[in-house]
Amino acid sequence: MRLLDNFKDPQLCKALLERIHSELDGELRFMEVCGTHTVSIFRSGVRSLLSDKVVHLSGPGCPVCVTHDSEVAAFLDLAGRDAVITTFGDLMRVPGPDRKTLKGAQAEGARVKVVYSPFDALKIAQDNPGDKVVFLGVGFETTAPAIAATVKAAREEGVTNFSVLCFHKLVPPALEALVGDPELRVQAFLLPGHVSAIIGVEPYRFLARKHGLPAVIAGFEPVDILQALHLFVTMRKQGCVDVVNAYTRVVSDTGNPKAMSVMDEVFAPCDALWRGIGMIPNSGLAVREEFAAFDAMRVFGLTLRDVPAIKGCRCGDVLKGKLSPNKCPLFGKACTPAAPVGPCMVSTEGSCAAYYKYHV
């Protein structure tokens, strides 16, 4: 606890802020791509302390928020089947077609259960051999290894009534897509600590080598974030560009080889839909052929269908850093955390929810 207190030290934060503002020569537009960073930046007050020259853009870092409308529709279609749906709680209120939700489907009789781990879902399948049990797999590289390990365990233990609806996303391809958007003009990336604990540093190197953009893997305390911003300023002053691991107390440069190994054994990269961005090549994970018996898309014969976007919702532009949450016409009026219209207001890590809670 004493160590973490050091990363919240007000005097150290003040000193870093003074150095950032005194050494910065021009505008700095940085984007975070982690929902925990989003919340931390607002909750700690860091954003309110930054000068006008430091522009914070909130990117597609919330796993619930980037889940595409078509994928949410697939969740709801599956809830109408003869199956037990297991999910993390933050998916329960994500709106799909006609603003229907899994919570609403549950109220109407669908068997939807909130679990805290994919292994909880496997246990439900083992305890109910007469039911087909499906776990809804969303998120980034952070959660994919545990779900892959659960699929392996299901096969090893002969559990035949368990499957995963896999809509996992990969962060580096999304960064490539964002960099290619000329309207965004991102000058630096604050990289996610949780994802980086799995994949390490190398997958981000293209930002510096190919695009000339600095990037920093950072922790989630105020000092972590301000240290990352100061590193951006320092690199600009020195005329160098690099990808820096500033979260070494958690993140190894090589990541977690064991986690990546189990993820690669069960899943293979595939093209994936991202809310607000569209299709990004090789940015998702699909269940490999060897584990087809545990792929809910195949088990239930599901396909992704075109669905209309939620009318008036600007979550897509918020996720791309093109729109501040309070600029959405629904923000704080038709759309609030108590009655969300879009997913960015649903999740506690969503940009709109953080803005509403800490900025209004």
C-alpha cells in the first residue's frame, strides 16, 4: 500500500505537471486506449489540471463499448434460444436493436446468468449437463487467455454442453486503424497496462517505427499518467520517438508467454467489427477448428446480421476520439448512467459514464 501511495503523491504530481507545462512547446494530442485509464484520468482530476495545450482524446479502450451492434444482436438472438447465457455483468445493459438488452431478455424469461469468471460458467455447465451453456466472450487480450484456458479445461474434462461466443478484440490492429484516420491527428498514445501485461512491448513498436509516434505503457495512478505525459514531452524535446514501458512493476517487455501461448492455442486472429470503426483486419479472435465443438457460432449456427445503429447515439465518434462525450446531443439528457442509450454510458469504464460522473 505504501508503494501505491507514492504514485498518488500530490507534491510529485504537482512537480510533474509544472515540468510538463513548462517544457511543452506546442500542442500535445494524446489518446488513451484503456477504459481504466479513462476513469483514472477523470477521477484523479488529472484532466482538469492539464493546460489547453494538452488535449486528451479518449479512444476505444472499453471492451463493452467497442462490441459492435451486430455482436450485441447475436447475444440477444442467442438469449432467445434454448440455452443458458453466462456473462460478465457489464454486458447486461448494453443496448441492441430496438434498445433491447440482456437484462430485459432475462426479465422476459431468458436464462441469463452473471458470472465473475469463465470457469464459473464451466461449472454451471458441469452442474447442468442437460442444458447448453454459453459464455459471452468479449474484451481484449487481457481476458482472452482465461477464456482460452476454460475452453481447454472443458475439452480435457469432457464437458460437451459448454461453448463460447467469441468476440474478442486485439488492441494493436485498432491502433493501426486509428493512426490511419487523418481527422484524428493523434500525436502520442497512452498504452494500456492490463493488455500490455499479456502481450508486452513488441506489438506496439510499429507506432514508432512506421508512424513516428511516441507511446508509453503506463499504470493507472496519477503519477503514472503524468509520468507518461512528461515522457511524451521529453521525447519531443530530444527529437526521438520510442515505445516506452513505464509500468515495469507489472509489465514485462516480453509480456506473459504462458498466457499468450494458451490464447494462441485456442484462438486464431480474424477480421472483426468494432463499434464506430467498422471492420478491422485481423483485429479479433475466432475459435480454432480444433476447438470447434466449443464455438457457439458453429454450435448454434449463428451469423452476424446487419442492424441499424441506435438513433441519435454518437458512441462511435466518442470511441474514435472525434467527439467529446458532452457534445453528443443525448448526453446527460436522454442518455444517463441510470438510463443509458449507448454503451459508452453503460460501462463504468465508458468515456461517457466517466465524463458524466466526474466532469459534469
